[in-house]
Amino acid sequence: MRRYLALVALLLLVVVAAPGAQAPAPAAAPAPKVTAIRAGRLIDPETGAVAVNQVILVEGDRIKAVGPNLPIPPGAEVIDLSRQTVLPGFVDTHTHMAITYKEIPESNIYYYTYIMDSTPLRAIQAASNALQLLAAGFTVICDVGNNANYADTALRQAIEQGWLPGPTVIPSGLIISTTGGQFTPTPEMYKQHAIVYPEYLEANTRDEIVKAVRENLLFGAKVIKICLDCKPWGYSVDDIRLFMEEAAKGGAKVHAHVQTRDGAQRAIDAGLHIISHGQQITPDQHAQMAQKGIYLASTDTPFTGYRGTAEGEQHAAEQLKSAWQKGVPITFSTDMDYWNERMKKPNGEWMDRGDLTIAFLQTWKAAGIPAKDTLKALTFTGYGAADILKDQRGPIKPGFYADIVAVNGDPLANIDALRDVQFVMRNGEVFKRNGKMTIDTLLHPGPVLGFRRR
């Protein structure tokens, strides 16, 4: 048998090397799909400009051309949005897709959720939430921690490889913190059961900071999230700059949980990329942030029948208004990570994760932020905070990825028009049409976009 196989191999070599022998020509790659979108009104959120009766030509996953009366190539699929308002996809710059803490059985304490829910269960929650958010028009999600053992980076990888549709996920991996994170475990829980891990990756010294950043980058983080002042022994200005320096080696920026004025000042002095929460930031500190171009993701919880308080919404609205007046690059952000049995619409139907997320518009309205500026925060400013503009994702312009949504009505006149997204396209693929998700052609049994993508 061995002699026979050797003889076959020798004959094959002779045929290939023979004069005139030619290798079979590679099959021609199929031409990319072309889609033509007729947009009745097209909004550029960066400027607030509106163009009417536009045609958007999409070739493959990118926008090829935008303008009035563009010729439509033969064979192109035509999508008629001529009666709707078309705009780029939305961004939530601070959320948690792989944690859902509940009134029952955890009494709304996510510390207990971490103990009770496994990473695989939380990963499935994240996949479901990703579908719901994309259906609501969110084509970019910054998922900044509390995702168990890297469920967020796994979700990004699954979407990028084509296993399931979803938004572009900017994951942080584990939140890096000083000892304890936001937890207060007993000595037995902490020392004997490593109860802080995996919600927080502890780093106290310079060497530990470097190692923690590199671990997160190794496992797929695209942004580094730190708990800057969760304990009195929080990070110094030098510590923050070390985080920024090390993250930059992996092409990532640093996003910080900030809850005190002193912590906010350290973040500002260090020149951090994004400050989250910051409900104690002063008007003077807002002015400093504006001068340095530091983004704010203030997670402004509205007062609803299922969450929040009137006093909390008022304080959040006052802080948001101060930041807007001082010129801070503010983003739309929610910190959404909870569920209860009151989360229903007036007709009794359950609200989904998209409904719950876009409901944060209520606080922006309470703050008196003009619809034009709210829309800019929800899109263009969010792209900058997510650090994706350099990758040509965001605006509806030639060369950019085709992430496009459409709504009835005019969000520049009534921002609540964004609560009812009728059409969603991401990377040139239609995900929602006529108000209904269309994912039958977007589910695959393998990594159709390449197994190395993450």
C-alpha cells in the first residue's frame, strides 16, 4: 500500500510539472450585492442638515454613493424609504448586555446575580439583548464590563464571524479595579472563593496594571474599563496615565467609572477618553472636560413606572444640562442591566431591551436638550466615543460601512420618533424591514465571515 501511494504521488508530480500543464483557474469571486435605498429625508446628525429625495447606493457592506437622482445599477435591489426619515445607526456608549439583575430572586443586587448566573447563561442573555438592540436601531454598543468571564468579547467575535446578526460590539472584558471593585465581600468569600473575579480584575501596582490591561487585550477587549474611585484607595493620575499608555499599545482607549468629584478631577487631569456616570461633577469640571475633549457617558436614568425616582431624574437632567451648556461631548448612555415584571407597555406587552434603552430619551427631554443635539449625541458623538470613526463606521457617506436606520416622522422635530424604528441595515445587510426583524438569511451554521475575526 505504501508503494502504491508513493507511485500515485510521483505521477501527480509528473503531471503538474509536465510542459503545458496548467493549474485549474480559480473560480471568480461573485460580484458584491448592490442595494439602492430611496430616502425621503436623509439626516446628517453631525451638522443637523437634511437632504430630501436622496439615493444611497450600497455595494457589499459599504456605502458607494449618496446623492439625488443617482442612476440605479441594473440588478440592484431597491428599498423604498421615500416616506421615511433615514439616518445612521445609534450608539449606546455604556451598557451591559450580559447581566440582568432582577427583583426576584436577587433583590436587585447584581452581586448576587454574579453568584447565581453562569457565564454561558449570561452569554445567551447577551446574544438576545444584542438582537433586541439592533432591532431598535443601535448598530454600535459599548459593552463596558460586568459580563462574567469575557461573554462580551465572545459575543463580539460571534457577530463579527457571522454566527448571528448584531451590533458592532466594543467590549471591555473585565473591569479593572483596585482591591474589592464595587463589592464588599467577607474575608472568607474573598480569600477562599475569589469572589471578586470575574466581575473585576484587581490591579493595585504598576506591574499589576500592565498585566491586567494586557490580559483584557489578549482576550479581545477593544476598550479598557477601570473602576477609578470605587474604593477610597482608587487610582491616581499617574495610574490612569499608565492605563492609557498600556491600552494604546493595543489600539484601545480607557473608559472610567467615576462616582466622586475628586475621582472626576483625577480623570480630567489625566486626560481620560470617557468618563462614565459622573453625577457629582461640577460645572467647572464640565468646562475642563469640554476644553480637553473628554467624552461623558452620564447614564441618565429616567423616572418610569418600572425604575428610577423623580428626584433622581431631576438630578440627572440638571447634570446633563450643565454638561451640554459647557460644551462637553456628551453621549447617549444607559447602564441598562436590570429587569422587573413592571416593564410593560400600556397594552400589556413586554418592553424589550431596545424599548428600555431608547426610553432614556426621557431624561434628555427633561434636561431641555434640543432634539438636534440629542440626535448628535446618539450618533456622531457616540461614534467618536466608541473610537470607530477611524475604521470608517458611522456616518452615511461613501466609503463607510452601511449602518442605516429609518423611522416614521421627523426626529429633529420630535425626538420620540426614534422610539419606533422601521428599518435597520448593518454592514449592508437588512435586519429589519417594515418594522419586523428579518433574520432568516442572517443566521449561519459556521463562521461565514472568517473564523479569525474578532
